[in-house]
Amino acid sequence: MKNLKNRISFIVVLTILSALYIFPWAKFGYTFPIEFFNSNYKLGLDLHGWVELDYKVDLDNAKMMSGQAMQANDVIEGIKSVVERRVNSLGLAEPTIHTAQYGPNESHIIVQIPTQNYAQIMTEQERNKKNSEDIARAKETIWKVVKLEFREQKNEITLVDKAERKELADKVGQDIAGGLPFSVAGAKYRDNYENVVYASANWVLPKEAQVSGIDSLTRFPYISEVALTHKEGTYDLSGNVTLWDAGYAVVYLKSKGQSGTYDYEYIFVNEKPSEWAPAKTVDGKILNDQYLERASVVFSDFGAPQVQLLFDSEGAKIFGELTSRLINKPIAIYVGWTLLTAPTVQAKITDGRAVITGNYSVVEAKQLANNINTGIVPAPIYLTSERTIDAKIGGDSLGVILYAGFLGLLAIIVFLVYFYHISWLLAGLALVIYGILLIAIVKSFGIVLTLASIAGIILSIGLAIDANILIFERMKEALRSGDSMEKAIAVGFDRSWTAIWDSHITSLTSAVILYIFGISLIKGFGLMLGLGIVLSLFTAMWISRILIAFFGRNLHTSDARKFVGLKK
């Protein structure tokens, strides 16, 4: 009896601690004295709300490997994995990243980033501002994943360089004439080329968007041809006009307002080419991400953070030739058209290990290494759409599910109390403990809750109820045979074990299959169903057994009717 009391005490303490842990203290504006109890639940996209970013994969510009184009699926999966690493590196809530096919030749990467609740921030306006900053940071990080390349400074800018800028502007015009939405074209060329501006507003046109003939227009919307324009004149300290104010513009006028204002978008390709050229060997090999294995943070002998680059064997040869030629000159690392860093070469490096030194903090060094590591993808991507999804629908659905689940569980308990009397109250208590422990496990392991996973929890409760029914029926059979109450309890649990084990293993197998082979929503359902099945075995065969044994072992057979509903 003493052993049973100790076990009951353990169950009571475990239940109380778990109940304190699962209670959402922050939602009610209270901070628990013990920090462990203040952690938050992780909600899925359908319960949380999220921002969806749709990126088109430019397969036409997929890079060549070994002289042959990569397979489209390989390109897309490579980009997907890189995007996932970059988003995860930001420390935001669990993102969802998947691919989509729009027609036979258009592939997209869909990034869904949950908005965070920022419970510590009091006003909704400030919370929205923080979420906007998170999403802006994510977009800035994702679009960089276009191509990593090492470059050296040009000795001069040639007429060929300038002609390439005109060709780039013509490509913009061709894309728009071919039906590419203006905003999509703007994002594509702004994010993937240097010195390209895309802007929109409802105001007076800036000088670089003032193509000839606009003032006489009477019909809108209007899209201009590619035209040579100039920016507003800017001056250096000597009063001279800054060079490179000319460029090529394509303007989209949606409507005309008052006082010469327009609702407009424009793309401006500056005539200024890049001052950097791809770093090539004598035989024409370009040092790029194909030869870079990884970047990592290391520390000097004095503890200063540095970024180490590790090349493969072929990259080591290329880098050795370049560093021998560029001693005391900078070599730039570009991701797309973004310059990450341009360290000066101090000596020839032939072992394939280079160190970027500088006045970096640990955070800055990690960020640079991360940008280099995850800036390696086989094709450009650009943002085509962005939308915010409200979690209200999912929240309403959650309320309905929880309400229906509560009513269903209450109805089952009332029904079974009618048939099994006092023993079912104890089993019902065990089910409540089961629910508290399951939610505590979900919270402690950071399992993401979705509508599907909650449905799995509710289904697992049904299996737990089924186990208790088997136990009580076996107890009834033992009592009918004239066994004492203590023996009937032991027989009830022992004889029902095989049936309970078989049914739970069958259900657990189904849950494992759903988790392994299902999509994300099905995986969540399978995970919670499987976890619930395992825990229901524990509560039915251990917690229920202790409670029933503690309250029922000293009952006489004549009291069996009150305890398990045995009829005379």
C-alpha cells in the first residue's frame, strides 16, 4: 500500500508541474517566477498567420556544369535547399518552403514565413513593425542567392562594357513586350544585375523616368519603349557633375493625376558598368562557387574573428594563380550583383585555404560566412508576388475543433460512467492526465501545432478510451468468475494487454507510414497520432492501473457493481 501511495504522489506532482508548464502565462500578461514555465508554443502556419513570398526560378539562365546544362529538377531542388538554409539562418519561426509548377516551363519556389507574436511588445502597431522588419530581412537575404563569383578590378571601362548595358536595357524591353508583368521584370533586373533601379510611386516623375512624349499622352495605361535618359545632376566637392548619370529607362504610367503627377513604375539601367570583372586564369577559368567548398569562422592567434575559405583541389590551383598575380590588389566576392567584401591579397596562396581578415565582430564574421556559404545556387531567382495570410480562419477552426473535442470527450465520459460507474471516473482522470502530459511533451520538444496535428491528438484520445474499455470488460469477467476485487484488477490489466498492444501497434504503424511518406500536413497528423498512441499505452497500463488499484483493491466483491457497473 505504501508503494501505491508513493506512486500516486509521483503522479500528482508530475501532473501539477505539467499543468503549470502548459498554461499560457504570457497570453494573460503574467510571467511565471520560474523561466522554464514561460516558453511559448510553436504554432503552424494555419494557426499563426504568415507571409508568402513567391520566387520564380530563371531556368533560362541556369548555369552550366561540366559543359552541360543541369537538369531542371536538380536546379530547383538545389535552390530550394539553399533558400531554406538562408531563411533558417535568420532565426525566424519555422518556415515552410516548397516548389510549384505554373505551366510546363515555369517553376517557382514558395517561401511561407510565420509572423511572430512578439508577446513582450505591448502595442499591435509595434508588433506589426517588427514582423515587417523580419520579412524585409528575409527578402533581402533570399534574393541574394543567385551566384557567387570572385572578381578583380578592371583596368579600364571599354566601349564593349557600355554596349552591354544597352543590351541589358533592350532585354528589359523585350521581357515587358513579351508579357512579363512590369513589377516582376523590375524585381528580376534590380535583384540580378548591377546598377539597375526599379521604383514605383504616385507622384511627379523623377528625371531618369522622364522619357520624351509623356506630357502629350491622353490614354493610359502606357508603357514606353527603351529610352536614353539622365538622372538629376549630382556634384562632387569640386562642383563637377558626377559621371554616369545617363542610362536607359522603361516607364509604365498607370494613370495621370493633378499637377503633373502620375501613378507610375519605372526601370532604369544605368549606363555605368561594373568596375569589377570575373577573376580568370590564363586559360580562362573563372573562380566561382563551383570550386568553393565552404566558408567558416575561425579565430586568429589573438582571438580576432576571421572568415576562412576552403577550395577544392581545382579551386586551389585557380586561386593560387590569381593570388600570385593580384598581390597587394583587391579580389572581390560577389553574390549576384552584391559586393560582399573585397579583401586585399597579401601573398600567394596555393593550399586552397584563404583567410579574410578585418575588423569583424563575431556576429559580422558569421554573417559574412553565411552569405558566402548560402550564396551558391545554380540559377537566378526573383520575387514575383508577396501576400500576407491572416490566421483568423485557422484560429476560428481551432476554436471549433477544441469545442467539438471537449463536447465529444464529455459525452463519452458521461456515457461510460453510466456503464462503468466509479472506475470510469478514475479512467477519465487518467485521460485528463494523458492530455496534460501530451501537451507538455509537445511544448517541451517544440513540436509545431497545426490543425492536422490537433486532429491526431483527438484521435489518439479515442484509442486511449478503447484501451480502458477492454480493461474494464476483463475485470467484469474475472468478477463474474468469483475472483476478489484485487485479483480482478490484476486479471483485467493482464488479460487485456495483448488486445491493447495489437490495436496500438497497428495504429502506430499507420502513423509511422503517414509521417514517413506524407506531405507536411500529413506528417504533422502522423507525428501527433503516433506520439499520442505511445503515451496512451503508458497512461492506460500504468497511470490508470495505479489509480484503480489504489481505490479499488480493498473493495469487496459486493461493491463491484458500484465500481465497474457489474450487473447481478
